[in-house]
Amino acid sequence: MKVLITGTSKGIGRAIAEKFLTEGHEVMGVDVLPAALLHQNYRHAVADIADGKLPEFAPDILINNAGVQDSGKDIAVNLEGTIRVTEKYLTYMPKSVVFVASASASTGAEFPAYAASKGGVVTYMKNVALRAAAWGGTANSISPGGVTTALNAHVMEDEDLWRQIMDETPLRKWASPEEIAEWVYFVAAVNKSMTAQDILIDNGESARAKFVW
């Protein structure tokens, strides 16, 4: 199948692209950075999802992954940019649309504009699911908690901050980009019956509650 993925030059997006390529799909990547993948079935467009020219492509699967954090443009990129991408490619009636949101969409426990942007993505996903159902398409989101990417090096490399985070995480670990890619692949390419759902993948952090007696 033809797959369009935003934010493929690093982190989760790159891992998602590699997973789809490994499974034999044709991938179009979109990122503000140059291509980080070399593969016969991979094409790349340098574009800003918020205001750049998006490539002409008819995807069977659309993965909205690109995003920023505490940038001053979180709403413009994460929410408005994601809507811009989706509305363009929704005209091709893709079989599946997947949004990479965030655990903060449920908990609110990150930077204010970032949490708001991801909460908006989850709500928008449900709107897309209702429309895509008209042609049998699905739309879902996944909401990762902590993921071991370079973006999170600040806390991963600080012993005290990392201890505090692990104290709030029952499984005492974070997910890898490759694990998140597996979730995205399942939701996008294997799933046929789930739609309008958000999947929280946070190693139990949101379930943490201290009981004092």
C-alpha cells in the first residue's frame, strides 16, 4: 500500500517509516528536515506541515506524526498543521488515518500549549473517523507517554529527573520508537474494525495513584 507519514527524519516518525518499508509498503515522508532514509520504496518531501507546499500523493494510509514541543508554535504545527495535512489527503479516501497524539492529551501534564494541541488532535481524530466511515475507512490515534528519543534527552540523562519519572511509572521504563512504530502499524495496517479510538501507551504512568491510610 501507499503510505504517507509526516515527521520521518528522526525519532518516532523515522521508526514508523522503517517499519512500513520493512513490511513492503511504498512510503512518502514529509519533514522540515532532509531525508534520513535511503530505500528504493521511500520518497521524501521537505515541507512544513503548518504552511509549506505538501506533495501530491494518494495514500492508502495516512500517518500524522510530525510535531513540536514547547516551541511557541505547538498549536500551529501540532493541531492546525495536522488538520491541514489530513484535509488535503482525506480527499483520496484513505483506508486508514492514524494520529500520533500524546498521553498529555488525557492527563494535561505537560507544557500548556502542547497538551492543548494534542488534546485537539484526539478530538479531531474522532471527527475524521465519522467522515471516513462513509467509505469504510478508519481513523484512530495513539497517545505515547515517555519515549526514548533525542527530544527527551534532557530528562533521560539527568539522574535525579529520571528517578522522579520512574517513581511515577509503574513499569519503570519508557517505550522505544520502534515499539511505538509497531503500535502504529497494527492500528493502521492490521486493524479493520476499530475506529474513533485513542490508545494510551504510557507504561502505566497515568494509573499511578498514592493511597495514604
